[in-house]
Amino acid sequence: RKEVEQDPGPFNVPEGATVAFNCTYSNSASQSFFWYRQDCRKEPKLLMSVYSSGNEDGRFTAQLNRASQYISLLIRDSKLSDSATYLCVVNPPGRRALTFGSGTRLQVQP
Amino acid sequence: NAGVMQNPRHLVRRRGQEARLRCSPMKGHSHVYWYRQLPEEGLKFMVYLQKENIIDESGMPKERFSAEFPKEGPSILRIQQVVRGDSAAYFCASSPPEEWTEAFFGQGTRLTVV
């Protein structure tokens, strides 16, 4: 089983739609969680951290469910500029680097 | 506060040559990570370093690849005797000393082996 698993998509949605991505992780002792965004041929950029209590940043909401070992990202009122690959990232226990999922592609259409 | 700096941005090497990729972490960051991304694929972890120490190199190919992060100067990812399959984007990221924090990426080096 992969350490971090994501549905690769692509998710094709119209502008204004609400879209949700899920991600599961295998190591229950993982300590911190993030969503990154990667545009085509660019470096990944931190979108938001994910906390157990859930957190919101404008149109973006992230949730963590430790019991079920999954993380979610909800995007409301999608914009064309939201088109990108969204990477689920987990910080495993021990002295190890951030582990990235393979990413979920989102294409927002006019 | 400059971000993570990688150079060169683009590197072309002939088969059999050596490639050296450099990464200067953000100010105050002592952890450096290297990732490789093949076209249309996800990020693959290669190596995690702190100053003068390799913490985790479980993602590094056993041969031809090496990495260092000296006390002074940038981190270097070195690929000897490059082959066509080494063509990829190589991203470096850095993070502060605290555990479980996010990492910030450089713009990457695109290596093309001809």
C-alpha cells in the first residue's frame, strides 16, 4: 500500500462548482499534513496546512480525519485559475522527509 | 528573504557526462530535500539532508547519484555518467529545524540528457 494515495483525476468541473479531493495515508503516527498545488512545469507551492479541527482559507477548506486516516480539500466557487494538480502531503514519524501523493488534477472549464 | 534558489534552471548533458545541481535553502533553514519528477508523473523523494549529514537517502538510486550539504555553501546533487532516463525535473525543498513543518520548493532544475 502506498504511503499517501490520491485519486489522480482529472476532475473536470465548470466554473463556480464545488469540488472535493480526498487523500488517504497509511502511517497512523504521521504528525502533520499539508496540501500543495503544482501548476504545469512549475514547483509545488504550499496551499494550506491541515489541522484536526479543520481550517479554512477563503474558498478552500481542509479537513483531517485521524481515525480514518484521510485528508480532504474542498474548493468552493471554482475559478479557472484553480486548474492545477493538488498534492496531498504527509509528514511521517521519525526523521523522514515529507511524503507526497501523486496528485489530483483539476481542470476548471468556462 | 530570498526563497529556495536552484541553479541552473536548465541543464543539458550528453550521455556519460556528469550533472551537478545546486540548491541554496531559505535563510534559517537547515533541512534540504531533493525530489525528482519525471514527465507526467508525481514527485519522488530522493534524499533528505541536514548540514553535513545525510538523514535519509532511501530514495536515491544505488549508483551514479550522490548528494551533499556542506557546512558552507549550497547542497549539491551529483549525477555521474548520465543516461537518457535521468532526464527529469529535479526539485529541492528546504524547511526550518523544527519538526513537522512545511517545506518550500525551489523552481527546479530541468535536466535533459541527449
